[in-house]
Amino acid sequence: MSHTPSRPTVRRAVLATVTTLAGVVVLLSLKPHQSTPAVGAPAPSSPRDAGPSSGSSRASHHAVAGTSTGTVSSTPYGPVQVAVTMAKGRITGIKVLQSPTGAARSRQIAAMAVPRLTREALAAQDAGIDAVSGASYTSQGYIQSLQSALDRAGDRSH
């Protein structure tokens, strides 16, 4: 008399195998987080290799004072544009000129993400900030517009 597995046991084994394979596929499809510079932006240099500095990494080369407006970054949920105010080579303010306003959910996500992105950018003193979870398109648009505003401020200082 041979022993054969019961139907529920076989079903569980198949389900466990399929679930495991689905999990592996999902994990393999994820990409590691990398901040991508705006199109045409110079590749960021490593601030850690530059030796001692006075606090900020990339913003310190902006020796101008005033406000620079970033380019409008189009996202699937609407445009994002920021203006940056500089004083003594430091970012002193960021004003959001445009953010997604179409659907109610887009407005809700932008209302949650934009203040957080602004706080992080002011703390970092550059556009090298992390995207807000759940607001990846708005975050990417914000970061691109901020980087272009910083680039424009730097161009005016030369």
C-alpha cells in the first residue's frame, strides 16, 4: 500500500510554490533607489570627497542672492514647479508655484508630500532628497524643478 498526499496537501504545496515565485518576481522587478539628476544637469560630485566644508554640499557654490524659478516638470498627475530663494549661498526659502491639482487624490497626495519635500530640501540645502513614499511622481517633479532652479541660481553667479 503506497501513501499518496491528500488533495488539500497538494493544493497547499502548489499555492506555496506559486506565492513564492510571485514574491521572487516582484523582488527582482524592484530597482534600488537612485536619485536621477534633471536632464541636462551636471553629474553631482561627491561632497564627501571635497574635504571639509561649511555645511551645505552642492548649494554652497551658489554665491548669489535672490530667487530663481525652476522649470515646469510635467508629471502624469499635473505640473510641478518651484522657485528657490538664496542668500549668502544658502537656500533660505522654497515656494511651490505649481503642484498637481487635477483629481482630489492628486491634490491630497501633493498636500501631504510638498511640505515634506520642502522641509527636506531646506535641511539638505540641495535637491539630493528622497522621494516621499506614495508620491513618487510628485516627488520626482519637485526634485527636477528644484534642481533646475538651483542650476539657474548657479549660472547667475558666474
